[in-house]
Amino acid sequence: MPLETESKARVRALVADFRPNNGDMMAALHRVQHEFGYLSQESLEVIAEQLDMFPAILYGAASFYDEFRFEAPAQTTVRWCSGPACRLRNSNGIRDAMLATLGMEDLHEQTEDHRVGMVLGQCNGCCELAPMVWLEQHGDHGPEQTPVGHMTAARAVRMARALRDGADIEEAIDA
Amino acid sequence: MPEGVAMPDLSVALERYEELRVRADAEYAAWRNPERPRIDIAMDTSSLANGARATGVAIHRVITERNAAVDMGQVHGYGMQWIHPSVQITFPNGETVLYGPVKPEDAARIVDEATGTWGAAADLRHGMVTGTHEGVPSIRDHEFFSLEPHERRLMRNLGLTDPDNLMHYIARDGYRATARMLGRHLSEEQVRNTLNDAGLTGRGGANFPTGLKWNFLYGAPGEEHYMVCNADEGDPGAWVNRVVMEGDPHLLIEGMLIGSYATKAKVGFIYLRDEYPFSVQRMEDAIREAEAAGILGNDVLGTGLEFHLRVVRGAGAYVCGEETGLLSSIQDSRGMPRVKPPFPAQRGVFNKPSNVNNVESFANVPLIVRHNSEWYREHGSDKQSGTKIFSFSGDIPRVGFMEIPFATRLEDCLRVCGGIQGGQLKAIQSGGPLGSLLPAEALPKLILQPDSFTPWDAIMGGGGMVFCNDQTSVLVLTEMFAQFVEDESCGRCITCHHGNQRQTEIIRRILDGEGRREDEPNLVMLDRTLQFSNCVHGQFSPKITRNMRVHFKGDFEAALLGVDPTLTMKGMYEVVVANQRPEEQAKAAADICPTAAIQGEPGRRRVVDEACIRCGACFEVAPDVMAKRPKAPKPGLVPIG
């Protein structure tokens, strides 16, 4: 048996209680992504083995879902709410202003230095705060999310500039 | 039941329940009439987004600093999301008062109010949740709740229990329906018939009779049946299921438990969307607590019946809200819907007979079984009985949720939400991305009952209603939904996969001011083509675009010509420097522009149109300087046909 990397051993321990054909795939993927921030090729191999699936089948299934990532997230991710209440208050302008400030063509990209990324978020029913974004970081205890409501395009520009220049989440919110 | 196996003695369920109830009553009485005043922070997704944690920390700090004789706890928000973060104070006499919004800087005042300085937070008070107090109205008399029945049903525990506390649920008659059903040997058929008599139908939007659906599963062959809850509430603008799961998680568990008995299912799954992490946590905690109390597991209330419940967390795929997509997702694969039949009652989870119901459908079940079907029909209409939770958002001052009887007038809902804000009512969006875009003139005729929406080629859907004013073009909303259904297409049917790409392309091009005369017939053709898709996602995906074409014909035809009175469609206006002064504003506009499109020396600033992305940042910092100017309309398009 080939020597295992340390991270592979960690993944194996993480998913040890999941079984094949038991409806455990989503839970296994979530647990590993929660721990590592994304699903590496290595981790997919381990999960596939644990669930008795071909790695290609597992990847095919996992990649169907928007929330599973296969590359490390940026230091800070801006999750832009795409809901209707936000759209009524210029959330398209907020999205475009942030993308332009960060030099990105579209959502689901990162700045070259991996400091800031931007993803599409779905409405979770906090529409009294519309338009909103969430600022996310992957901390030691999994993802941490800070909702920022009552956004405006000008605030979006200031926030994106601050993040681009290395500000942390609190500084960016106050920018 | 095979011969030789003794019928389990189910009457033990009542004894077990009584034991639990004694404990629960004592615990709940102590919570309702605490020895010291208690400040309960509303904890739910909306409260958390509004800063409930910070408020809680600040209040806790004040209590600690003063060594105040006050305790802290939690509840779920009462429905008025615009006053979040909210808190409730419960006094030893059992009076409970609702306050909001309580920011961290208000913490000292709230503690003052709780410790005897009545009036310290008078301006934050909204009403009495329980009890009466001179000068403070009952929260039930608040205009926002004026359409709700006097006694809430599905939301009866909101504000009155700690959602994480099983004992509170039991003390408020929770699991009583289960105990009586088992203990009094109600047959599976009787349970299903009660639901049919009550007229309970699927609350996810499809409106299929719940009891009838359960008949199919009960009658399905084999012993291995599965009960599945669809908690993948993906419609943007709808958060009805979230309220049930975070406000009263045991209500859903009990509904599924009764469902499992009525259909001989031993295992249940709650497929919960990833965007509700707080709901996931509440549901998982509640399941654990119910297991520990012997309500779930191998020996339900001592009867020897089995029911195991698990939460499966989705991962951002809207189409998993379609039942066969959801089932695929539970079974370790891509969440792609498949052709029906076979229906889930024939082939569901692990290819075994299964049943998929919405959260709210399940939540109604314990209430119906505990009372009876006549009680249930007291609210609603002949065509649709009962109550339903609706969530309201958009251009209204009062964003929130309420539980209202079916057949309530939608116009009244808008009124209690404070009316339309920032302009005139333009459109009502119901039923999510596969739902509808209704014109303002439909409002007086609409009642909250599915068949009332049908004449408008619309659906009522799962309970999300978005009121839109006339400041944003309906085509901007159409683009949002077109893109949504395109993104969320599973890709199996070429009609849906490619058809929605073309639909989005056309709408986007119109938004860019490049409308063509063939756009309308092409959209019609796409609409027809999409009807050949296999699942409802494809079939319903052109619906909002169709609603836009039909109900907002004037706006659509004007947009094809490049005319947009709202000036929200990118290609139909340009941003200009209307005044060179005040210079501070002009400079601020140039500085904020993310693409440096505002160029030139002071006094000679101008916008480079090719660089401008129309994000709107400059208008905020320089309202007196920057302006939108409509572009010249294109020469008239001659419609085809």
C-alpha cells in the first residue's frame, strides 16, 4: 500500500463512519469541505473509496452542486445575493461594481493573489436587509459568514477596494 | 403483519407521553413564569443576519457588569422581520413584551426595562406577546398580524417557546397527537382519511392531496418504505419552511412521525437546503433530543415501532427541489430529475417506495390529528381549507412572514405590509423562478388560493410573495429569473439545457438595447419547445418570460425599441455629468467610479460611455452632478406576423 500523505489520512479519519449505498455522499462531501475549505483530488479519492464509488462518478456527482468547490477559496469570499428583493434595489449594480473593482469578468472568480473571490448566493429570506452580500472566510472552525445588509453600489466599491488592498472583514464593512 | 407476531401494545404510548408531559409542564411553567425576569433573544436566520448575536453579547455584558437579577434565553422571531434583531422580556408574572430593533447600544435600556425601570425601552416596544399591560397593545392587535386568525396554528409556538427545547414543545401539546394516535389504536387508514377530510394538500406548490399521496405509499409493496421531507426551499423570496424548521422543529418531526406510521415507513430523510445552516443545526439538534427522549428511534414512545430520521444537507442545487431530483441527490448522485412514472411511491429512495412532502404539509399533520378535520376546515375556503404561512418582501416597508387563512385577499396583505414603497405597484412575483410575474391590475382580484392565480397564467406557489414597484423594469426581473432557471437546469433535456440559454441570451440582448423584431416570435418558439422537457423545471422555466411578454406587453415592446422609462436597462440610457458643480461631488464621483469612466479636469468632467458599467455608484456620492439620460430610441421595429 502506498504511503499516505498526512491530509489523506485526515480525510480518511473524517469520513470513516460513512458507508456505501447509505445516502452518505452529501454528508461526506460537506464534512470534508467544512474542514478543508474545498474538495481536493486527494480527498475525493478517499471519499470515493470509502463510499465504494469510482472517483470519476463521485466527482461527476459532486460537481453538479454549486456549493462544492474543487479549488481553495479565496482568503475572503464575497457572496452576492441574487434574490428578487435585492434586484429591486440595484443589486446588479452592486455585483458589477465589485467585479469591476476586483478586476474580475464574472462571478466564481478570484483575484490573482487569491485575496478576494466572488460567488453567487441564493436568497435565504433576510429580505428586510436587501440588497445584501455575505463576506465569508474559512476559519479554523469551518466557514464563517458575515451578512452585510443595506448595500449600495458606492459602498460595494469601497468594500471591494478595501478587501483587494488586504483589509479584513470588519475593516471592509466600515470602509 | 405476519402470523405469529404479536400486535405490539401501543397503549403504552399514552403512558410514556404522560411521563414526559409531567416533566415538560413543570419545566415550561418555570419558563413561562420565571423567578427572575428573562430576556429572550430572537434567534433565527433573519435575526442572526441582523446582528442578534451582537445584541445578545451586549445584553449579557450589561447583565454581568451590573450583576443584574436577569436571565437570558432564546425564542424565534415573531414574524416582523423589519424589527430584527428583536428581543422579548418575560416577567415573573408571565407577561411577555416584544421589543425591536434592539441594537447593541440599546442593551442597557433593555436590561433597565427588565429590572424594573418600566419605560426605559418604551420606544422599542411593539406589544404584548402574552398577558396584558396598561398602555401596551397586544401584539395580536398589530396591523401586520391583523389577517392572521386569532389563534395561530402552524406558528403557535413562535415567541412562546424556546425552539431548541423539546419540553416546551411537549408542554404546548406537542407529540400529543402521536401519543393519542398510537395509544388509542387509530388505524393507518383513519389517519390518512382524517387528512383527506381536512383537505390538506401539498404546500410546496403542487397542491396534491397529502392523504391520497400517503395512500399510494401505504399500498406499495414491501416492508421498506421511506418518508422524505422536501426542505429544499429554493424559491428566492420564500422562507416559509425556514420559519417552521427554525421556529418549531418538532412540529416537522412529529408530522413525519405520524406520516411514517400512516405509511409504514421506518426511515425518514429531511432534504434541507445548504443556504439554511441554522435550520440544519436546529433540525439535527431536535432529532437528537427526540431520540434521547424515546420519541424517535427503535422504540417510538415504548411501542416497539421504529422511526429513524436523518437530515441530508443539499449543496445549492435548486432542481433538487423537484422530488425525483431530490431522491437522486439522497442516493449519492447528481440531483437530476428523471421521468415519472415510476412515481416515488413506486420507486423512491434506494429504489424503494417513498413519499416526498413539503415541510409545511408535514407541519399541518400533528395539528389536524390532534384536533380533527372540521377544526382544520374552520379557516380557509371551500376550495382550500386551513392556513398557510406566507413570506412578503420587495418594495414594502414591512418585510416578514405571517400565517393566514387561504382565500385572504392579496390586496389586504399588501396593505398590512405597509403598502408599496418608493413608487407605484408594478408587479407581484409569486411562486419563485418557475412561478409568475403578475401585473398590478391583478391585485384586486387575487386571493391567496391556487385557483385564483390560474386565470393569470400564474401559480401561488410555496408562499413567497414579492411586491415590485415601478422603479425597476420588469425586464430586469425577467433577466434574473431567466438566468436562474438556466443556471439551475440539470442539463438532461436538451430543450431545457439549451432552450434556457437562448432565452437568457435574448433577454440580455434586449436589456443591452439590442432588441430585434424576431425576439418575440423566438421567445414564443422557445416557450413551446421548453414544454417538451421532462420535468417541471423545464416546462415551467419560460413562464416568467411569458408572463412578462403577455402581462407587460407595453414594457416589452418599448424595450424592443430601446425605450425604458425606468432607466434600469443597461443599454437604454447613458450616465452623464449633468452639472460640473459642486466640484466636491464631481470629484467624489470620479473617485468612486470602479472603471475610471468619469474623466477630465475639474469643470470639464465627462463620462466615457464605453467604460461606464452603469453600476450606479456615482449617483449615490454625487446626486447633484450625475444623471441618467435616455438613449435615442431605435427606429420603429415592424413586428413579424
